[in-house]
Amino acid sequence: MPTSNDSAGIRFPLYQVSGSPREMGRQHGEQARLKIMGYLGYLCETLRMDERKLAQRAARFRVEFTQHCPQLLEEVDGLAQGAGISKDLALASQLRGELGGLADGGCTTFAIGPRGTANGEVLIGQTSDMPAEIRSFAYVLQVRPDDRPQAIMWSFGGMIGYHGVNEHGVAHFANALGGGPAWKFALSHYPLKRLILEQSSLDEVLAKMRAFPVCSNGNYMLCDGEKNILDVELTSDGPFLIEDSDEGFLVHTNHYLCAEHSCQANFDQSLPDSFPRLERMRTMIREKFGTITVEDVKRFLADHDGLPVGICRHPHDGYGDAILPASGLTAAAMIAEPASGKFHVACGNPCENPFLPFEL
């Protein structure tokens, strides 16, 4: 049974679901109904569509869900029942920017292997830098399926797959990429993010990634229960792997690192602050490498070098684009301890709000 800390400070609510796919969806929809409704309204506003148009666009993806993740589609249909909305609107929550060709926010992700930490276990996580409105639709979701691994994740607005960790020690975190292969009609990344949390090893995760067609490009920071760490830049043309080059850690921000797509044309479409954020996080990890604790990582994620667009991001009056507007901020920060099933989450900027622990 997961627990959450009720110590001082604002916190995301915890929603717990269990059972069959449809029953988990129904429970999720009932508990998150107001947040789902608010998020759908936000999508209508930002994508400049009414609910009818939003549902029509989402319906086009139903065949893809049926083909590649039918059990998740069943869960989405249960979500619709619980929230009291149409099945296609519930599906729209799983598509987000793919309904309008938008990127997925600016974030800083990391994975520190066992050589880098004080206790010899992996630490992995991220800041999630997004439009400010997203935080009001967010929560922690713990899933206990009848026949699949249990997992805990940060999510929002009815999405059944987002950043998190499962009972096998498989964890993933993610960030947007600037440029790269063109958008194509396929699937959003969100159902894949849930499917990753149903795997028991990185080999299984990679097999799933290679078989799962996605509309757009995004980066995945990964680990498993065998203390393996890996980064994958998953594009509409397929995955490109970035492995630990014996440094003992990996860091990614919002520009390509793989040889195939690491070029000036793509850099020009990336957040300018992506480059200094990458180097700042790498520097802080190197300085403490071999002794890093959860408390150290909390400080890393609250770092303000480059303020207001440092690792801990605040709204500003300067640069903004399709990846993240100038009003964007760190909506959440997360640290997973996969070996123990602990998931630390700060609600909003971690310089202002404490990390509160959740546990599988």
C-alpha cells in the first residue's frame, strides 16, 4: 500500500487504483474528475478547438490504440465512465499536444548509476518544466493491476502513463527534443510511458520501444532493477540509444545528443538554455560523484544557475517557443529510488516546496 507524507508544504494528491483495466480507469476517472475536466478545458483553449472538435480528432487515433495497446484503450474507456465524459474526450487526454503538433515541455533528466551514489543504488528523476497551468491538473497516481506490475507515477488530467517507477525497479523520465524527424500519424508517447512501467528489464523496454510507433520525438531516461541506466532519444523514425560512456551517470535536457541528430539545424530548434542546463547538471554530479545522496539530488534540482531558466525554472520575460513558453516553470520535480520503490515529488519549484515521499 503506498503512503504519502503529510508534512508541511503543498503536495500533489495521491490517487490509488486497482483491478482490471476498465476498473482501474473507472476509479481513476472518479477520483480525478475535476482535474480531467479542467485539463480538457485547457486543451480546448490552447489548441483552439471546442470539445466536439477535440473528440473528433482524438477518435482518429482509436484504431492505433486498438492495434498497439488494446488493454490501455480499455482503461481509457473506464476513465471516461468514471469521469462522466465521452470515450473520445478521455482518449484526447492521452494525446495532448499530438492533437495539435505541440512539443512536451522543457525538462532536465538524469540517471546516476551505482558507482555514483553513497549507497550503491541508482537514483533517477527530473524536473518537469511546463506551462504554469499544468500544475493545477496534476497528481500522483498509483496503479495496482490484476495481472501487471504495480507502479507509481506523476501524472495530470487523466493521463494513464507518465513519469514513474514500477515494482521491478524499472523507471523512466522524459523531456522534449528540438527538431529531428518530421511528425507522422502514429501514437502519442503517453501510452508507451505506461507500457514501459509494465516491463521488468531494459531489454523488455527497448523491445517495446522498437515496436511502438510514435508521432513525434522525445527523450527517455531509463533504469531497471539490475542497476542498468540508459538514455533513448525516441523519434518518429525509431529509437537512438545513448549509453553510459563509463562516467557512471547520464544527463539529458532538450537537445539531441545522438550522432544521427546532433546538428546545428536541430540545435537551432532547441531551447537555448538546454545547453547550459546540461552542463550545469553534469558538473554538479561530477563534483559529488561516489557520495551522492537523495538530499544532494534535491539540491541539484533546486539549482538556480542561469536564473530564471536554470534547472529550477521560473517564469520570465525572455525567450519562449513551442517547447515551452516564457511563462513556463518547474511544475514538479521527481526523484526515484528504484531499489526501494520510493518516489520523491516536489509540487512546483523545488526551491520553494519540499520533496514529499511516496512509496510502492
